Amino acid sequence: MTLNEAKLGEEYLIDSVDTVGDEEMESFLFSLGCYSGEKITVVDRKRNLVVAIKDARYNIDPELATAIRI
């Protein structure tokens, strides 16, 4: 399933990041620490998703969240 389908407050392992050949998006997500095997938690959901990766929180739009498979 994608990150858009994640339940609030539940910790997931990232299975893969599928950016469909968009190297810039893949590089951006990797720089946030968003890669296969890393833990991720959806902390809040409004227009965008607020996610916790490692010790940081990031605001991720639904398009980016679709690329993250958990």
C-alpha cells in the first residue's frame, strides 16, 4: 500500500520508493531519509501529510506520498 493509505500514529517500514523514473524526486526523498527499510510514521493529515522519519518531521504532498510504498 502507499503512504496515503497509512493510519495516523502507526509506524511502518518503507518497502520501496517508486518515482517512475523521476530522479529528482527520488533524490529528494532519499535526502529526507526516505528509502527502503527505513521507519516512517504519519503524524498528521490535513491537505498534506506530516511524517516522522528518523528524528525529523516533514510535510509531504499526496503525490510524493503515492511514490512511497509501505
